Amino acid sequence: MKNTIAFIIIIAICVLTTAQTQMPNNKFEEWTTTDKGNAIPKHWHSYGDGDCQLKGIYSWGCGPMKKNHSNRVTGHTGYGCEIYSTSLAGNLVNGVLTTGQMQFASPEDNSPDNYTYTDKDNKLGHKAAMAFTGRPDSVYFWCKFEMKNPSNVAIAKFHLHGNIAYRDVSSHSSSTAQKGKIGNAFCSFKDPNDHKWHQYKFKFTYYDEQNKVVKTSSRTPSYILACFSTNKITKGGNNGDKLIIDDIVMIYNKRLSYINVNGDPLPAFNPDKTDYTYYCDNTSELPVFTAEAQSPNATVRIEPPTRDNDHIARIIVTHDDGEKEYRINVCKRLVAGR
């Protein structure tokens, strides 16, 4: 009995650790601290636990950087995370929220020594590495702006990568020089200047081991590195610019592109409709169904209709987060031709 229980526990642990297809705390309902100006959601990070390595006359900058510049506020649903830009000694600092570890080692804004990365070995003890194994087609999230200038453009970046200390980069092109990249989504979005919640939707791009764009990826990520900023430009925007983030959801498209019957389109096919009835003149010669998934990362399995399964064809679309089933009930026409 003990061995059986132990086996079940091991299976449960394996399932939990190998099927991380949504980001933990993606709706910001759990918080490490809620202190004003320093609040931070669980599993997320910012300046407060940044690794400041500034030396000499620049070392004073490490003190002011030890604050997150973020708040827990009312979100699109439940709580949301507000990040805001601020001025430190006359220098504008973007509001930032990330799943990774921030490092500041140079006073120069665009120095390669300043970056955010997945601290997979937890060297600094902040657990700034978010395990993730999905290959989503898109990412959806909700944001609300409170900007001094409505022309400001915020940015969100999502990097799917292997078991390495992957670094955040500024663009698709600059990311090609880094190994371990599997997929990414770069999301620039503008303030609608209406102070309302808006949902933003962006597609993922996938790469092979030579960092060339591919339609589908057979590689499974180990981590996701996500980064939000109040402005896509370092020191961009204005002091006090605010961006509120909530409800980040990875989308796994399990819809079909088509269903064909003996080579012809299934009448009245709709990718969002899963149950159909197909009439034929003779059920002794059952039709052959073919189908294709919309997502290149999804697979399709077809169970043909037989007398043993009540003449029901099943088309199962499998993606990283589960399955979707289409059912077609094959019936004989009562009157031929109708």
C-alpha cells in the first residue's frame, strides 16, 4: 500500500513539473509584498531584488534602485500590477516587471553589462526563473495606461528558452545571436488615451537550433522569461507614467482548419463547432474523414466511424495544454439524395 501511494505521489509530481503551460500567478492574485511603491506579485521581480554591481562614484545609485516602483491595484479581474516610471537623481527610470533577475553593472544606459536574465541556478536566491514547457501560439494580456503623453509605446517580451541563463534582448534581430532560444513574442502597444482596460494579442515566433524561423517547433522549453516596461525606450516617456498589467494567458489553438469527407469539405463546417451529423446513402460504405489543425504545433488524430462505435467519427486535436474533440455522427438518409 505504501509503495502504491508513493508511486501515485511520484506520478502527480511528474505531471505538475512537466506540464507548465500557463505562467504561475498570471492573474496577479498572489503577492510577496503589498507595500506601497514596493509591491511585487509572487513569481515576479523588479528593481527591488536587482543585482546592483555599480562601483566607485556610481555605487550610490544602488540605494535608490532597491525599490520596485510598483503597486498592487484593482485589476481587470481581481488585482493587477501597476508599474511606474520615476526620476532618480534627475535620471528617468522605466517601470519594469519581469520573471527574471535584473542586473545593473554599468552606469551607461545601453551597456551590455545591464540586462535581465533567467537565473536558473538561483545564484542570487531570488528564484528568478519561471519554469515553462508550453509552445503557445499566442499570448493575450490586459493593460491600462496612465501616461503623461499618449504617444508613448509600452513593451512586453516573452522568451521561451532552454535550460540556460537566457538574457532579455531588445528585438527579434538581436535575439538571433543567443543560443537556447526556442520562441518569442515581442509586443509593442500604444496608449489608447482613454484610461480603460484593453486586451492585447500577439503571436509567438519559433526558431530552430540555428536560430532560423520555423513554422513548428519540436523542442520543449524549460523556462519563460517575460519582461514588461512602461516604455520600449530606455529612459523613454515621462516621470510618473503608469502601466497596469493583468490576466496574462497563453493561447493554444486547438481549432481545425477544415474537415473533408471523401475529399470534399464537410458541409457547414465551423472551427468553433465540434458536433456534426453527416448523412450518406449507404452506411455499409462509411466515408473517410481528413482534417488539419490551424496550429502547426498541434497534432490531429482521426478515429474513423465504424459499426462498433455507432458510426461516430472522432477527430482529436492535441496541443501542449490538452485536447479538443470534434464528433461526426454518420447517418443513413431515409430518402436517397436528401
